[in-house]
Amino acid sequence: MKKKLILAAIIIVIVSVVGFIVYDARIPDLKVEYKKTQIEVIKCPFGWDTLFRGARWEYPVLPEIAKKISAVTVEPNAVLELSFSKKPKSFNVSLWNESREDYPNEENSIKVPSEKGPYIFDVIGHWDNGEVMYVFKINVG
């Protein structure tokens, strides 16, 4: 009986540790929506640590990544809703034109420019485990 209790305790500890590692390793997602239409987002986890290992990637090259994304057309001054699968400690939004510029954001949204044309945005979320960059593209029409 005592052996069974010890074996059960060991199994519970192993399952708990494995579950924690799997949960800890999961890189958060970002969902971007405009009027209930989901906008394609590419996740670039360039610095994410798990309990037993760290992962480091090269800082992504946005113009190359943006070629792989299809743009959603939105109205001028539209508001895009941002929702993370795990709330970050903080996040920054940048707009890519000829260079990368900080872009204003509210707690869970951004207001797109009023001028027509294509726009590439990146959002960098900051967590205890590291940082993740998300990239999306819109067309203001």
C-alpha cells in the first residue's frame, strides 16, 4: 500500500512538472480584428524562454515577412481590436513605412491612419519569458 502511494505521488509530481513546462513554453498569440473580420498575423518569437531552455531568433526582416501576408482593406481611421491569448506586461506598436516608427495605441486597440494605402504594423509583446513580435498588414481604402 505504501509503495502504491509513493508511486502515485511520483506520478503526480512528474505530470505536474511536464504540464508546467508545456504551459510555460507556449508562445502567446495575438488576434487582430476589424469589424469581426480577423486580420492575418505572423508570429515572430525572437526571444522566448521556457523553464529549461531559451530560444533566440534573429530580429525579423519585416519587408520580407510582409510579402507573405495578405492585407485586409479597412476604412480610414478604423479601429483595430487587439487581443492576446496571454496578457503581456506591456506591448509596443510600430508602423513600417520607409523606416520603423512608434505608433500610438490604446489598451487593446489601434486607430489606423486616415490616408489611403498599404500599411505594415508590428506589435512587440513583453512577458516574463521574453518578447514576441507579431506582424500584420492592412490596406486603408
